[in-house]
Amino acid sequence: AAALVVLALAGGWGYLQRVRRQQAEQLAEEARRAERQHMLQRAAPSVQPPPWGGKPRPASLAKACVDKLGFLAAGGWQLDEYVCTGDKVSYAWSRHGSTLALLRAEVPDAVFDLNGEKASLAVPLRLERDAPEPLLDRKELMEPIISEMQHIGIGFKIAGPPPSAAQRVPAATPQAPAPRWQAYSFSCDCRALAPTVVAGLLDRPGVRIDRIAYRTGQWSIEGVMYVK
């Protein structure tokens, strides 16, 4: 009888050990599965949102840039450059025989260099962003713009899209899905025209202005055209 008890206890102990071992293996497998899932999620390429949806329309930006232009000769200082983007407007001045105090009196937030010869100011710009609109194809978008720019005598330059991600990224690196659009950068000098006039011609689906600049009475525009 004693032998049977010993055998029963040994069998029970062995069974308990097997259960514990199986539970440990199951937990380890679940941990490995969770880790693999986590790594796959990290490696999975994300879908790029349409970039033109996060930028103001050309006409809206140009109007805000013109409206915000000021301080052309603040305190007798010379305005070297005024730059307007969808996020801020920036001024850069040269002393031009004036004094730091005179500029400070008119532009209290101006930032001066160490020698007091140059100054700058940046002011945030908040504009409404529209939802991304459907794109046109390249011919449908670009040809009317080029023709109208030629008609009013504006030099309009378009640069081709950069190399695709597949050409830039090594093969072993996880790649994001190819975007469903192409981006072409453009630039133009407005000559004697206000940027609002030129922006009116550019205010089409998929066209966004990145930068409007004013130097010595002349405006220039840079931006991107997105086509399907």
C-alpha cells in the first residue's frame, strides 16, 4: 500500500510538472508572437497623407502675405527681404545709416545681430487649411498655367519630380507604398504684378505655394504642383 501511495504521489508530481512546463511554453510562445507582431507593426510602411491638404490655397496665402507686408522703412532701416510662408512672415533689415533705437521704437520685437547692423522679425501666420481636393493629370493642370504665364510675360520654371523612394532607399530597407501622385516644384518672378494676381492663376487643384518673397520692390513665388 505504501508503495502505491509513493507511486501515486510521484505520478501526481510528474503531471504537475508537465502542466507547469506546458504553461511556461505557452506563455513564451505568446510573448514571441506579441514581439513579432510589434516588430511587424513598426516595420510596416505608413501611408503618406496628401501633402497638399495641409497647406493653404495659393490665393488665400498670397492675400495674407500682401496684407501682412509692413515695416518697409521701419525706423529708417532698409528692408532687405520679406518672406511669407503658410506658417509665418519674416523680415530682414539692414541699418542703412539709422540706429538700433529707432528700429526698436517702431518694431519692439525686432532681433538684432551682435553688431547692431542687421535685424530680423518673425511673426506666426495662421491660415485655414482645406481638405485635400482630387488632383488633375499633368497636362490638364500645367498647360493652362504655362500658357497664361506666357501671356502675361511671367517667367515660369517647373522642375521634375525627385527620384522615387525605390531609387533612393536600399533594397533591404522597408519601403512605404509609392504615393498616388507626383510633385513638381515651380518658381516665378512676378515682375511688376502683385503676387495675388499670379496666385490667382495658380489657384487650381493640387497647386500650393510654399514661399512668397519680396525684395527691393519685386515679388517672387515658389511652390509645388501635385498631379495624379
